Amino acid sequence: MGKNKSYAPTDFLEALAPHLIPELRPPSELVKFTRNTDIVGAYVEGAVRELVKRYVAPLRVASGGVIDQANIPGDPSLPQIDTIIWTPSPAPGVFQVGDFALVPRSSALGILEIKSSAYNPADLDKRLSPTFVHRVTADALPDERQRLGDIVAGLGVICVRKKGQNRSRIDKMKNASRVVVLFDEDNGQFRVRTKDIYRLVNFLAFVRLRGRLHEGEIKINIDLLR
């Protein structure tokens, strides 16, 4: 008898992926009850949030807004952020209740725009522009820039790309590492996109590293106070 062969690297990653993200396994089982892609997308959207919380702990995860000295007081157009990954250092979130918080920008380490499907790609493109992401996340520290380069701390997560939804604009954002698509839908069947799942996992690892690099390194400038 010949010796058992070990995994090929690609086969190992394919086999490992579903066990890294157990929250995202059931769409094929969910369709036993419904093939409504809106319901399937909403389920996966909720599962992604639970996945994010598990991967970035002990960092916090909230929806809400990011506040900064550059904001206009009482600004009615303060952007609502879908998912903020943050730390209560150097300052905690305010008006925090449940999964909602207003987070000081210096405490916001990364943002995610989680969408049930690939609707309104133009708005998603705008929300993931480097300019917007930098405006709502903490500045990179010198050591962070040296280790990580100029990585944008924002990512779009499309849970299910439905058949017929715009692909060219989404693919352009995917090629720029600004968006991942977890499942493609075709005639009620859902195909998992393993590579994009690993891109999401890598992004969350990057945000956790930001948290470690920032811990205790930023202090509130009390000299500004009289």
C-alpha cells in the first residue's frame, strides 16, 4: 500500500474555509425553507456580523457614527456607518446602547459595509473610497505605516450577489481589494467564494493588529484644555 498523501495547499484551504466561518455554512440548508434571496441575504448579513464580533474580540463592534473635532456641531449629515470596529482607547464610545455607538475617530480601527446583496454599487464605491475611510478611522501610527504600508481600513462585504446584478463595478472594487463577495446566486443555488472568505478573514486580522499597535500609544492631549 502506498503512503497516504498530504493535502495540496489549495485543497487544504478549500477544506478549511467552511470551518473558519461556521456562521456562514447554512445557506444551502436555509433554501430548504425558502429560496427568497432577500431572506437568504439578510440571514448571511446577520451571520457576518456575528463572525466579525468573534474574530476581532476583544475589540468592539457597533453600528452608528464616527465623531471627530473636524465635524460640524449638530451636523445633520454625519454619515451612518454600517459596522465600526473600535476600541475604548484613547476614548470610549458615547451614547452607547446595544450595538449602537458614536465612536471617536481615534478609537475607530476599521469599518465594514455589509450588504445583503450587490444593490447600489455606486453608493458602496463611494463609501469605500480611501478618502471616506480615512475620514472615519484612526490615523495610522508611524510604526503601523512601516509594518503595514498604506492599507485602507475599510472593506465592503456583499453577502449574496444575485443573478443579474451588476458585476463590472463590483469586480473593479474586488480587484482593488475593497470588496468581497461571499456567495454567488444562480437559479436558487449558492456558490461559496472561498478566496473572498479568506480576504475577509485577513482584513479582520489586520484590524486586530491595528488594535494591538494602537493600544496605549495614543493619549488625549489635555494640554488643549485650560
